[in-house]
Amino acid sequence: MYLNQLKIRIERNIGVFLSCTVCDAYDSRIREAHTEEQRKILIDFKKKHNTKQQTQRLKYYKHRRKARDDPRRYLSIIIDGMDQKKTNCPVLGRNVKDESPLTQRVIGVKVHGIGRLVYICDETVKGGANLIIDILRRTLLYLDEKGKLPCVNPSLYLQIDN
């Protein structure tokens, strides 16, 4: 695993917006509902789901703001991996019959108010909880090295999707 400390700029494709799979499932079931009563129940479930998501987002925004405003007390970190379809690299430097790609996993870490880190590992490193915990450990060690860890009654806010 490598820690890349280069300045990396991630371009966003504004035209592509992925919707929530739960919302998509509700929309599909609402369209297929046979009665108005079924439709109303499904719409109510979808509203509850959206309310829950909005509440979680607002809490995340609050934690992010606290970390930016008071870095001596709060640390907010979000860790997420990039889709594997976007990280296949060609095998270079040797002849291969099937020219299979070298699969790599890219994991981004955003430390609010401090910066971003990128970790890259290949298919020999098993993914999952152990990988994410190791990335968190490496990030905390890096922040400690730079003197960026909170030191006054510290609180850590951590967002991890998996």
C-alpha cells in the first residue's frame, strides 16, 4: 500500500447523478402498486427514508463544521473507496497473453479542515474492514507526525460507508 502525497485534483462529471438504490426501489414499487392504498404506504416509507438520510447528512455537516472551526478539539474524517471499474490499469513492462489489467483499489480520505489523502493498493491486499482500519491508522499516524491531531479533550467523527 502506498501513501500518495501528490496534489491530486479530482474532476467531477456534473452531468451524471447517481440516485439512491433504496429510492430507486421505492419508485419502482410505487409505479407497480395496484391500489392507491399501497401507493400511499410506499410513498410514506420513501418519505421516512428521505428524512432519515437528510438527518444523517445534517449531522455530518455539523461534525464537519465543528472540525473546521475548532481543530484543537474535533477531528472529522470521511473514508471512501473508488469503484473498481474505474481503477483498472494495463499491465506494463512484460508480455502477457491475455493482457489482463492490474486491478487497483483507490481509497480517498478527507480530513475536514486539514486536507485529503489517497491510498492505493493492488489486488494482493484484501479489502474490507481490516483495510479501512489500517488506512484510518495510517491517517492518524500521518496527522500525528504533522502535529494536526486534536489535543484538548479530543473527539473523532468518522464516516465510513462500509
